[in-house]
Amino acid sequence: MLQQLDPVQTKTIRVLIVEDYKLTRMGLISVLKEDKGIEVVGEAETGEKGLSMVKTLKPDVVLMDLGLPGINGVEATQAIKAFDDNIKVIVYTSHEREEEVIAALGAGANAYCLKDNTPVNLIETIRIVYEGAAWLDPIIANIALKIFQKTVPPSAYAEKSTKMSPEASQLTERELEVLKHLVEGQSNSEIAKQLSISVHTAKAHVCNILQKLSVNDRVQAAVKAIKEGIV
């Protein structure tokens, strides 16, 4: 029996690079060109130019530096998501201060990747984010976890976990399984493999979960699942 192919994987991922250092842009273009499933459709050295190119080219994924001249990466990310929330933004930076992490994720970034990552990890991050999953560099994940622990006291977990919300109670046993993997940052393909189901079925479960939890995307679903102690 032939395994069903994920239509997402057969489509070339169109990437726009927004980075003020020319050598970094050249390096990124060289790395990404090695992958036949990725096409670099443009490059911009400022946030303003990046926004203009986003509106013209409508890329699938934007690699966004934070320390840009003029409009910074956070402001540019916010503007991109306001223009089209379907465009995925990967913050690609060497900045790892807590306030920058909060600002970038708050602006709607789908991933936060540090520049010392390997080319293989960067390409994998692009694929994961394109498929709809969120991704955080391990260092950034630790920072985000500390932020979350500061804002949500331990007692909140105990209170919320004792009684599931009406929205969460609508989830089926299988949807709860899918949600658990979603919280772990797995893509639809990875969820399908883990649960021995087709990618199409995994996507359908994710769509149902978003609808039942009354959230707009996977990141919001994961946050809600953690806050309410659903998984």
C-alpha cells in the first residue's frame, strides 16, 4: 500500500530574506539554494524594503533579522502579520534578550532561530514553520519557559487542571492525542507518523482542535492547552 504524499512537501517554499548585512544574506542564499524544495524569491536590507517586497512577492516564509535600520524586525513582523497572517515569519537573529523574545513572539513570529544554528537546522525550521508548527531555538525556549513561569503561578495549573473548560471537553480522545503532539511542536507530518495516520487526517484533527478551542492557530492552541492543563 503506497503511503499518501503530503501535498505541502511537493510545493516549493518561497522565502524572502530581510537582513541588513550583505555577507549574511549571501550566506543564507547560498545555503538555501542547496535545497531544491526552497526558492529564495527576494532579499531586502531594510524593514521598509522587506515590507514592500512582501506585498509584491507574497512569500511563504520570511527570514527576519531584528536589528534592522529604520523599521526594526519586530515592527516589520507585526506589519507582515497584519498584512497576511498566512505568511510565516522566522526571526533569524543573534539577539536573545528576554525583552526581544517577548516582543518578537508578541508581534506574531512563528519561530525564533539564532544565527549560530546549522544550515540543516535552519532548513528544517523553514519546513516545520511552513507546515504550520511553531519552533523555538532551545536557548530561546528556555527563556520563553522562564517568562511563562513568571506570568502563570503554579497554583493556576492546579486550579485549571481540576476542571476542564467547556471548549476542551469537546475534544475527542484522538484530538487530545494530536493536541499533545502539537504542544510538543510537531508538524502535521510528524504527528501523522507518530499516530500512524495519514497527513490529511492529522490536518483535519488540527483544524477541529483549533475550532473547538476557539483559537486561530497552532501556537494559540498550544498555549491554551498548557494554561488550562488540557495535556
